[in-house]
Amino acid sequence: MTVKISHTDVIQSFFKEAAGFANDSGSTRLKTIVLRVLQDTAKIIEDLDISENEFWKTVDYLNRLGGRSEAGLLVAGLGIEHFLDLLQDAKDQQVGLTGGTPRTIEGPLYVAGAPLSEGEARMDDGSEDEVGTVMFLEGQVFDSYGQPLPGATVDLWQANTRGTYSFFDPSQSEYNLRRRIITDAQGRYRARSIVPSGYGCDPQGPTQECLDQLGRHGQRPAHVHFFISAPGQRHLTTQINLSGEKYLWDDFAYATRDGLVGEVIFREDGARGIEGRYAEMTFDFQLQQAADSAAENRSDRPRALQA
């Protein structure tokens, strides 16, 4: 029979002391969160009869997860980041905020400070000209009334043909496949890039180790990430998943959503001055009006910054 003591006054008082409620210093908010973590952890240990071996193996796993900087990857893989989107959707619906391009997860691979261009940009550095397929990505940004938004910032980033990202892959040049584009007078953005590759978790990493134990794969379809922002408009974090991908609706990170699939068209007509095969994808974005100035900005989530 499992012994349960976490509900007793002695243990609850002990957890309150451990969470800092016995002093007047520090953050009350953090104390409240830590207390709940302690209480819920104790309840899980009791309810599921967690053994000491299981507990300390979990502690070791968390050490290894942090050592590999994969916590953000695991958060996506376990659906927690997607849950945050669903929760925000529900909050929006409750107050009547509807419409616009759907949000979806940011993921852990953004790098701030990408080069800024007016109207159009080339994203890749040419290093994969011999192996990559040129892709022309373009569209418009609209406000909630369907009017084009000139001066909006389209901040986009993607993987290369090997499924890796600059900064996190030191073999790539600085800010390769990362750009910020200011929309033109018609709210248009244009980018020349390469067709990205889908990718998977490191087979030897702790995220895939966890997924293996859950009987799940760690693969993602090819996609392009976006931050879209404009004065007076609500900031949008989203990503466009490329049509025809094997894992399009089986993304381990749960990022594919209705309305976020980009139709990729391959051509060989030389119309864009490209010899041989190239790709085109058109995708428009519609923003919601910002309720206040804070809604115009992305979250304060810690992000990488190129040195």
C-alpha cells in the first residue's frame, strides 16, 4: 500500500518554508509557483508510486537535457508550446478576438538581429547553390480590415538543405537564411531563398531519448518561421509548413495548423532567370488590431543573439 503524507499540515508547512514563505524577501509570484511545483511533484510521486531510482534518473535526465540546451525542443515535442497557443486561442475567443492568420509555435531556433531589407531580400548565402532548389517566397501583409500594411516587418528564418539553422550550426555563415523585410507600399514582401529540408531531433540527444520511450518519432516537415509586426497591429508568431511533406500532419512539435500550409509550386520555365527547376510559394498574412501597445511586441522569451 502506498503511503501518502503530502496533504498533511506538517508537509504543507515544510513546503511553504522551502518556497520562501517564511520570509518577506524575494518574489511572491515565484514563491507561489514554486510552492505549487513542490506540492504537485509530491502528489505525482505518491499517486504514481515513483521509486527512488525513477526519481534520480529523472534528475539526471534534466541535467543532460539542460547540458544539451534541448529544454526548448522537449517543450515543443511534448506539446506544451502548442498548448500555450491553444490556451491563448481560447482566451482570445472568450473576449471576441477572432480572425487573422493563425498563430503557432516559435520553436527554439530564432536569432535576433537579422539583416534588414526594404521590400525584398535574398536569404541564403549561396553556399548550397549546387545542392539546393531556389525558392521564391512572397506575399502581402494585411490588417484586420483587409487593407495592405506598408511598413510591416516580416522577420523570417528557416533551415538549410540539411535541416540545420545558422548560429546553431557553426558551419553556416552568420544570419544565413535569416532576414527581416519591411513591406512595400502595397504591403508586399519578397524573398529569394532555397527550399528548406525537414529535420529530426538528434538521435543521440535527450529529447529523442524521451520520445523513444513514448514510442514517438522526432521528425518535422519543411517549414519557414515568421514574426510579423506593424504599428497598431498585434504581433504574430507563426510558421508556414510546405505542402507535400511526409510529416506535414505528423509534426512531432505539433506546429501544423489549418491555414498554415503553403502550396509549393515547382517550375522549369526560366521565367525568373533561373536555369532548371525552382520553387514558388505565395503566402499572405492578416494581422489583428492591437488592443494596446504591449500587444504589438513579441514576448520577452529569452532568445539567441548573434555575437
